[in-house]
Amino acid sequence: MEKILLASVVDWDSLGELPAIFKRGGCQQVDVLCNKDAWLTSNRFYDNWIEIKNETDELPQQVIQLAQDRTKNYDKIILLDDLIIRLMNESIDSEDLFKRILPLTKIENREMLSSKAGFSNVCERNNILSPKFLVYKDDTDLNTIDTRMNYPLLLKQDLSWSGAGIQFCHDKKSLEAGLEKISVKENLVVQEFITGEDVGVEALFHQGQLITYNAAKILDYFETKFSCTTRRIYFRNQEIEKLLTTLGESVGLNGFASISYMYEPNQHKYYLIEVDTRLNNWMPCSHFTGHGFSEGISRIIKAGINPVEISTVQPEDLSKEIEIALFYRDLRRCWKKKDLKGFMRWVFNYNGYWRFIPIYDGLILRKILGEIKKDFLKIGKN
């Protein structure tokens, strides 16, 4: 993994700091495939920019050609958003090419890639504890849902992210209303809502092997409980580590994953809620926990074709908790929600918050400050 290509068709603000993870991990060349002036190019850690073809019929072939181009000779192509993952998954027939481009080693589990219905099916097939579900069809009788499922329920659109496309239904009446609000019902997932504690996990896998991970309790959401998070408390947990190890081996995860669990304290069970096989904006903060993803990449490169050396869990790791906040998103949340206390954390460097400001890279910092200014002016006018 010394020469890689990062590819993204959706311009997420979470992408700006990602090239630094790979450069710090020892990748000699980090190229980016994206639109001009995208967040992915707003940093000093990538080497070459390639303009992406946005037409859905041309983009997959462009990625495949880059993967097969011997002059490029990429060790790995890493897909950074759900849309490009879905497009590539739908376009690749060759198992060899699938393993080179997509983040799974077991092609039989490909239906889970960027599909909530596929993910639920894979969990059921591999005996992975997750909420009870059914896939809604046009002829699905609501009485059948009442008989088979327990309220409250969630309606989840098949391709959606950051909490979009989710409806919370506490009874049959709100279920009917929720279905009316959703225009795209293909592979719509009806899922039982588990009451408990949200646990966010970032993990790195290599050919099904868990390399490193970080788990966190959620402190703040950008908007609702189903939206992205802006503050977390990170911790280590041997039970979660075992679950991740089994998950990686069962499904064949091969790359980065953003994972959500719901911990149900009465039963002391962790329900797997979601596995997004891509990086997220918490991963550049991983070095603050002492379990950085750059170090994990370095171990993969060092191992070559051999099994990757796994770092042992120290007793002090299990008692340590580390609070981390995302500078860009949390500041916007504070402004949007008029959270003066939260804003003061940044002003007065509460708990060392200033260390989360990416001053290590002037390009990404200028991009973030410019976007914050735009947001504040927009919110101020409203």
C-alpha cells in the first residue's frame, strides 16, 4: 500500500485531512481522483490530482482503467464515499478486480456495500447480532409489519448517509406517515429501534484481519440523533474488539470502516447498526487516542505479504477516556444551535480543544475557516 489512489465523487468536508493519514503512514505516493477544488485537494499531502468523470456510465470505467494502468501501478484504490462504492460495485464482475478496488475480500458479501438492505441481509446470513428488520416492498401489508415487528421502528432508505433518509415511527399511524414522506422505497429497510447507548467505531482491516480501532461514546450530534456527530469520548473495550475481529473475519472487510453499535445495557449486548466501508472525518483525529490509523497503515506496509503484527492491549488503555471534538463541524453546530457553552470551549481552549484545530496544514485550515465564514454569514441572514 505504498502507492495509492483516493477516489471520491461526493465532495464531503470530511475528506480534506484524509491524505495526511496515508502520507504519515508511509505511503510514498498519494494521488486523488475528484472534482476540481474539492475538499480532497485542499491540503498539502497529496501528490497528483486526476479529474473525475462525473457521468455515472463513464466513472466506473475510468477507475477500472486507472487500476489496470501499469504506468500508474497503484497498490490500492480507496473509495471514499457511498455513491462511488455503489457505482463500482455495480460495474465490476471480475473477482480479482473486485478485491483490488472494493473494500471486501469476500465477494459473496458485496450486497452490503452502500446498501442498508444488503447490510442487514449479510448480518442475518453471518449470525451477526443486529436489529430485527424486513425489506419493504410495494405489496407489503402494514398489518404484517405490525405482527412481525415491535415499535418503535426506523425506516431507512437504501442509499443514504449522515442521518438522511431515516424516519422514526413510534406507532402504526406514524409508520404510515413516514412511508408517505419517502419517495424512493426500493429496498427500504424497516428496522426495530434499539434503545440504548450509541457507540461509534472507526476501524482498519487488512484482508479480514482487524489492525486497529477506536471506539467512542457520543456527546453531541450535529442535528438529530440520526445525524453526524461532533464530540465524542474515546475508549478501549475488549468486548468491542472481539466483535470487530469476528466481523472482519466473517464479512471479509479489507480497508477502513465507519461502524455504529447500539449498546443495550439491560441485556449487555452490542447490536451492530451500520458498517460504512469508507473513511470518515474522525479518522484523522485517531492519533489523539494513541491508536492512530497512520500507524496501522505503516504496519500493513511493513508486513508486506506476511500477517500484520497486532499491537497488544495494555491495561492502562482500558481505563483511559479521551474527549475529542471536530473543529469545523462542532463550531458550526454551536453556531446553529446557539450553544454558547459549546462555543466557549473553543474560545477558552477547554480540555485542550485547540489541539484539534488543523494548524499543521495551512491549506486545509484556510479552507475550513473560509467555509465557517460562509456558514456564519448564511445563518446570520436567516
